[in-house]
Amino acid sequence: MTMTTTLVRTGSALAAAGLLIGVLPACTPDEPTPKPTKTAAFVTDDEAFAAAEETYRAYVDAVNASDLDRPESFKPVYDFLTGKALAVERESVSKYQAANIIREGDTRFDRFTPVAASGETITANLCIDVSAVQLTYPDGSSALPPDRLTRDSREVTFVSGGSPTGLSISEYDNPEGDFSC
């Protein structure tokens, strides 16, 4: 065998091996698609509380923009609610509409105190100011009790949700402990 024949055979063998190596990956199964793992929505508690405060502020803005004479105006309000909070809000709005209640004035909140952030749940205490809100019957008489508080404290629970801010209000209740407004 001549040196040329040996080189040609070796070169041919290497070329064939190279083709096989190039074809083999096409025969192997696809890499498995990684499955997403659930992670906390927020990196820090501060970030979670900031998002919760933004959510409550947007909810209050939606409430203030709603009109009891226009049921469709409550859709943006309901977009910020879920669970018990949504059920309570729908029931209240229904009662007000059935009694032809007229609402005037805006609700505000002026204090947001973080309580806890754990996974997808955030809790905060808020001070709600309803001093500018009046509820009246069609005859002009007040629908509010004479001893109504104009400032109220609430413990609000937020969960991951489909609202424009990514959080939904799931519950509100009286705060635990000695938080007051």
C-alpha cells in the first residue's frame, strides 16, 4: 500500500465519521423543555408592600370613579377584588342600587402600615378617610348612621391576581392588635 492510498483511506474514514457525528444529534430526542417553577412574585418585602399600596390606591381611585346609577362603572372596582372582598363589595353595591342610594364625595386613605408578606400573600393596615362621602336616599335624607366613623382602620389582605397591578384584594377586616386611625 502506498502512502497516498493510506492517506486517501484515512481521509475518507474521517470524513465518514464526521458525517455520522453530524447526523447523530438529529436522531437524539429533543432536550426536555424546562418546566417553570413557582417563585415569589416579589424579591423583597418592600417591593411587595409597595405593590400592595399601589393596588389599594388604584382600587380607591376606581371606587371614586364609579357611579351607583351605572352598574358597568363598577367593573374596574371588581377587577381589583377577589374572594370574600369581591363578594362583600358586590353585595353592598347591589343593596345601594336597590335602594336608589346616591353617593357623593371621594374616599381616601392616608396611612399604609405593612404587617406581613409571605409568599403570594401580603397584609397591611390602612386608615380609610370617608369624611367627604355622603350616601343619601332619593328624598335627600341621609342613608348613613348618625354615629358613623369618618375614619376607619382596616386590615387588608392582598394576593397575586389579575388586576392591572398584579395583586388583588382578597379580604378586609378589623386590624388585629392596637392599630387605629
